[in-house]
Amino acid sequence: MGCRLVLPKRTLMRLVRTPDGVQLDPSGKAAGRGAYLHNDRTCWERALKGALANALKVELTEQDRLFLHGIMSSLPAGEPAQGSQDQG
């Protein structure tokens, strides 16, 4: 999503749009529109500039942004290890 690198879904973090806002979906099975991001701060920074809201088809609330920035701040900086262009 943010960096457009393709990796297996199991190596990505899934976010899901719920009636209560955007939430992390560790199981990858929660109901709702989802989007996948690498566990990498650079990918999240790019996604939060607009691609994530577009993918989830939602306007991110301030609460969503605070939640997502909290997750992002715990992630390592840099690019994901491997993959090819076009997803993630």
C-alpha cells in the first residue's frame, strides 16, 4: 500500500475499517474492508499521506490517525527486505 512492494500476505500487517474506526487485524480474518502494509515505518508514512484512506474508502478521523501513528512509531525505519513492485 505505501511502498507498493509485493510480499506474502502473512508477512504484512492488515488494517481493517470497522464501524468503530480503523483497527489492526493480527488474524487477517476480521470482517470489513482491509488494507495491507509492511511492518516498516517508511511504508506507513507513505500510506498515511492518503493511500490508506483511499484503500479503506474512509476519511480517517483524528482518533484513527493517533492510533495509526502509535503503531507506526513502534516500527523500524527503512524499506521492507524483499519483494517486487505493485502491492503492499
